Amino acid sequence: MSGRPSDRSKIVCLGRIYCDIIFTGLHEMPVLGQERFAQDVAIAAGGGAYITAAHLVSLGRPAALLTRLGTDPLSRGLDPELEASGIDLSFIERSGDAGPQPTVALVKDGERAFVSRRAGGSRPSTLEQALSARDVAHLHIAEFATLKDNPDVIALARSLGLTVSLDPSWDDHLIRRDGDFFDICAGVDVFLPNVEEGKALTGESSAAEILRSLRERFPLVVLKRGECGAMASWGASCASAEAIPVNVVDTTGAGDAFNAGFLHSWLRTSDLEGSLAAGIESGALSVQSAGGAPPRRP
């Protein structure tokens, strides 16, 4: 996969930032009219763009966050974490209509459910500036909803010599019912769905059939399978990797962490098996603590 010259290595991550409120240690999920109590709660910056960028930086890959963020107290409360992350924050647009964007995550037995609120538009005023920056090599789009709002972004990135990856991120309406999904995604170099998203998009039930179907649409498909590991197909090459057994605390953002490990390796090496292993290692690190970003070093 060819992109900009090798001295340009930064990845720009495009997508919304959320304030994740994560309840862990639930014995039962809530039902209408009843209250449940969690063993613990954590509040952290969330959203695929931020989590992927944070893991990229932890791996030594420069990364920039391309997003809109609110000026409300909930959004401002994320500032210390963002500033400590090492991510390039120079392309964040602050706007009063961009927040708050909370996500409540309920975690039980390693699985989770989410309720989120989106606010304002998803196109940062800094979009063109970020993609044309001299040190940028790759654009990672962290959710299809943002791409749907900005269908020109793939063509713009490619016109500037960038390669492009996309994690569709679960959205029931857009993934299951958007008849233009594959047309809007045209030009994506690396497609990074999980197995549930793959099932919804293709109608196939087995991982092998999902991968085969999506390979007709994208040059490189990486299928994330949670505790079953991951599979990938690129040209005539196919590879798979097993998950790493770890103590799972919270799976929020694990797929976004996987994206970081895979992309960091792939853009350096084009080694399919090695990049899958790198993705799984990053995902395994993520699930061992609450929140999707890597644990802060002391």
C-alpha cells in the first residue's frame, strides 16, 4: 500500500469525542422500573478517534485528533486527560454546539451495552488543514456516522496522497439500513469491522464468509472477533491470529485499540500476520482496565 513519503508518519484520527461513564462489576443488566448497582465506575475520554490515537501514541506513532469538542463542563472535564495523552490536539475545533456528548457504558461479564448522545455536526473546521499537514501519511475514520456526514473526506484525503482506513463502529440505523454504505466507503484502503458489524453488512453468519464478501469491496479487510482473535485478507493473502488470554475488566474501546496496533504495524511493514498480532496485543492491553485508552504511565 503506497502513501506519502516515509518521513511522513503521522496518523490523523477523525471522529467524535465522548465522555465515557463506565459502570463495571454489574451482576445484572438494568430493566425498566428496576435499579441495579455496579461495583465501580470510571469517567474517561472516549470515542474511536481518541482511543485509537491514544494507543498509537503509546506505540510511538505520532497521531493527531481531528474532531469537534464542546465548551460545556462535561467536555472541558476531558481536557486534562487529552492534554496528558501526547496526541497532537492542534486540529480540535471547540464549539458550543459540539457537546456534551456522553456515553454510558454498562459492563457485565466482559460484555457491554451503551447509550450515547451525539451533538452538533461532525465536520471540524480544521479538516482540510489537518489532512494537508506535511507530516501526515494516513487518515483513520473512526465511525461510519462521521463519514456519512462528510462523504467527500475519502476523496480529499486520497487527493493529498494519504491512505485511508475505516472502522464502521456500530450504528444500528446506518449499518443495517443505509443502502449507500458501500458507495460512501469507496476508496477506503483498510476496512476494520468487528464480526457483528460484518454480519449486519453482508448477511453472512460465518467469519470466513463475511471476510470473503467484504473482500469484494475493500483491498484489505480486517475482521475483529473478540475472544476468537482476528482474521484478515489482502489480495491473495489471508491470515488469522488467536486472542491473548488476559483478565478482562472492560472491553470498551478494545476494537479501537486493536486498530491502533494493526495500523501502526501495517503502515511500517505490510506484514499481515505481524500486524494482526500487534492489533491483538493492543486490544488485550485495553481490556485490562476501565476505559479504552492505554493506562497512564507513572
